[in-house]
Amino acid sequence: MEAALLLSRLPNAPSPLIPHSLRRSSLASTTNERSFNLRSKNFLPPIRASAASSDSVVTLLDYGAGNVRSVRNAIRYLGFDVKDVQTPEDILNANRLVFPGVGAFAAAMEVLSKNGMAEALCMYIKEDRPFLGICLGLQLLFEQSEENGPVKGLGLIPGVVGRFDASSGIKVPHIGWNALKVTKESNLLEAIRDHHVYFVHSYRAMPSDANREWISSTCSYGDNFIASVQRGNVHAVQFHPEKSGDVGLSILRHYLDSSSPSTIKKPTKGKANKLAKRVIACLDVRTNNRGDLVVTKGDQYDVREHTKENEVRNLGKPVELASQYYKDGADEICFLNITGFRDFPLGDLPMLQVIRLASEKVFVPLTVGGGIRDFTDGNGRHYSSLEVASEYFRSGADKISIGSDAVYAAEAYLRDGVKTGKSSLEKISQVYGNQAVVVSIDPQRVYVKNPDDVKFKTVKLTNPGPNGEEYAWYQCTVNGGREGRPIGAYELAKAVEELGAGEILLNCIDADGQGTGFVTDLVNLVADAVTLPIIASSGAGAVVHFSEVFRKTSASAALAAGIFHRKEVPISSVKEHMLREHIEVRV
């Protein structure tokens, strides 16, 4: 994935590959009475030495950036143990090597070269030993990349890794479930059987006569780019098998041990042709009156029952619901911590545990949001948004969602015209890449009679306002919709794209919990502002609302919560409806 830096592990984590100059400070610092140590409380995995036989051990080259917990979880789920690379010799001694590349091309090459890993990796691959590269683990095999470059790669495959061209009308990053065209017989790809697999990237390698012998599949997105390569025992894929559900687990099983009978559900025949529209299940998580984390859902952001006790509405347990939605066919799971980390973001360890446990059972992408910001505790100890986000990534999140903090950053950028690099949005996208950062926009409709009455971009309404108004602008809010800000959704979207956002989660307070359908006027307004993928949210009440938003807008995904929690509209019904409407969907 793309980024400008590599983020190191927590102190004492298995991999020593990050130079000390790139290491961050410990999060286990003593604070006040709420001080903690993440590893001592078992909210991060212990370092374990396996006593398993070498046949069941997979060597993992993890240099300490981004979320590779999902790869570990998938390998362990399949019955194998994981050995982390500590030295170049560990690479050369591996029976099976997995390289789940995360981060920036240049920074990854720098780390691999400085530690002698690049030479060992090249030697291992040239000896035709079992190797699986994932995402950046594929890109690094090529001669060079244009990302902050040109930058030289390992040079094992001819070609240059370049950025997708958004001028052709595609959304960049390429995020979602897309189809492959298999060009070479490959046991590894046998499990795909015309199914979609999950991609998230902004850079890709292109086919050529020079690298044709390597290519095992391509994918169409703007152009036909290289989706996977194989030569002998060497495999690499641009997509993420660990995030591609049963199909992805079957791919990993074939690589790890094709002779062993698989316990993974065999995918049925699929009908994948192109990039699918995504159906996302959202879980609003907060503590209830008894202090337990529960999934809740409100109407226009009010999550309490209208009873004498005024209790928080309880719709289930977070991990159990996430696991069920994965089984039901959700393309992604989004956790929004609406407790908001009022005082101490990193003190909310149960939410970290929710992500950790969910990532052991859910093999589709996980997004988490809520309280990801800079803060200072009562003792004056400063914690950066980057430190907060890193805990989520290392706990199993694939993307993080930023709300209020992104609004403040956009306001400052539009006011001063300067990218300071200090906002949470900028810092996190610089380290983890823009594809890992979602900006959640929470606007509310403001009616106007004449578009010239306001300085913000307006829309002509499908349904006039209460006093016959034909136009409206969408005012952005912060703090869970409680405070309006002097910035519109259109203006905010343009600003956050400049600051490093990779995706926009577009809510609407007016439609939240109303079941009247997604606000297509708003979706089209924001879609005109950016080239980013947009997730439509708020208002879903029937299956037809999903086909409607995909037909009337360019939204890449649609998100719902309450109708799924209350079992009013099952995810399977949504997908069956979309198939009948001839909308590409993952099955």
C-alpha cells in the first residue's frame, strides 16, 4: 500500500526490522490512575515460540507497518503456526514464506535493504522456493515504482509500478471486490471460480511482453493491470486473500498445503465480471447504562430508548454481530465507537479487544472510527492521532474513520491554504497511505430559496422544503451531530481529498433512522467534488433503496445499520435484489 513512511511496531514486538530512527515512543507510558500496559493486559498478542513441526510453520516477513494481523489470523485459522522473520537467515531457512507488504514502496525497500532482507529475499525467490507476496509484496518484485520515485525495486520482474489514472473517470484508490481474468493455469487461483476478490491500492503494475511469462491473472480497472503472478513455486497477488472471505481462505490453503483436505467452505460457482458494489454493515458501539459495550442504533443520532430509564438501545454484542454479518455476506464491517473516547482515547481498551477478536473471525475488511485524534492526558502526556490509529491497525483494523477532526483540518486548510502535515488526517495517511483513511461526513440539510444566498455549493431539491424552498446546502457537523460548522459537505469533501483521504463515508442526519432511502441529491453533490470512492449512508429501509442509490449515483458502496440489526432487511435479501436488478455484487 502507499505511504510516505513506515510505522514501527509496539515495543517488544517480534520484528526488529524497523530502524531506530523510525521507531515511535511507547504507548505503555505511565499516565494517571488510568495508566495501562497493552501487552500486560493481553490486549495485544503475546510473543509466542511455536513447538510445532516445521511442516506446519509459515514464515512471515512483517517489517512493522499497517495491519498484518489479519494475515496471521488467516494462517492460524487454517491450522498453521507463524514464525516471524528476525534475520535474513530466517528467510533463507523458511519452508514457506509469506510477505504481506504494507506501507510505501520506497520505505519498504529501504528497510529491506538496510537489514539485508532484500538480498536474502531475492536469493530465496531465485531458488524457486515457496513464496507468496501480497499487495506491496507483489509490487516490490518489479524493477521500480513511480510512488515518490522513481524508486528501484527487487528487479525480479520486468516493469514499472505506476499510479492509476483518475482522469479516465475511475475512483482512486481502487477499493473493493473485483473480478480476475485468469491467464495461466494456477492451483492457487483454482478457488476463485469466477468470484470477486478484495483490492485496496492506488498503484499497479501493467502487463507487457517482457513480463508476460510471469502473469497468472489480470484485473480490469481503467486498464487491465496485473492481479497476480506465478513462476514455479513463486506466487504474488495484488489483492488481499486474507480479506477475500472463503475464496481468499481457499487461496491461502492452496498455497500453504494443497495436498491437505480443506475445512474451508468451497465457494460455489460465481458470476464475477467487474468491480462490485459493496454492501457494508455498520455497528455503532458504545457503553450502555451497565458499562457493557453494545451495538446500538439511533434515530437522527439519538440512541436512547424513550422510556423512564432512558437506557441506551441494545441491539447485540459487537463481535457476535460482526461475525454473523460476515457469514451473511457483508462486504465490509464498520465499527463506529460513538462513546467517543471523551477523555482518554487509548484508555478504551475493550474497543481494541473488539477489533482484535473480530479480526480472528471476520475475513473481510474492518473499519473503525471514533476518537481518533491528538490529545493530552491529565499529566500533560501528549498522544498523537497517529499513536491512537496505530493501535487500531495493529489490533486488526484495515481502515480508520475520522470525523470531527477532519472537519477542523479542512476548515484550517481552506482558511490558510496550507497543508501543515500536523492534522490527524495528514499524519495517518502519510504513514499508512490514503487508502487506509476514511473521512466520515455528518451533514444536515439547510434550506435556501436562492443558491446565491449562501457561499456554499447547493443542490436543487427533488422534494421542495417546508416553505417551498427549491435549494439546500448541507452543513457539516461535529461531535456526533450536535454542533454545526461553517462548511458545506461539498467544500469539506474537496478539502479532505487534498489532505489525504482515500474514501468518504457520507451520512445524512436528516435521513438517519428514517428508512426513507439514501439521499441521492447529497451523494451526487459530493461525488461531483471528488474522485474518491463514496460510501452512501443513512436512510436505508428497504432493498430497493440499495439499487436506487447505485442507479442514481456513482456511489461505490452503501452502508446500513438498523435494518440489519433488527433483521428487517437481511444482507442476503439486499444482494439477491441487486442481482435481479443486474447490479454487480459479490456473492
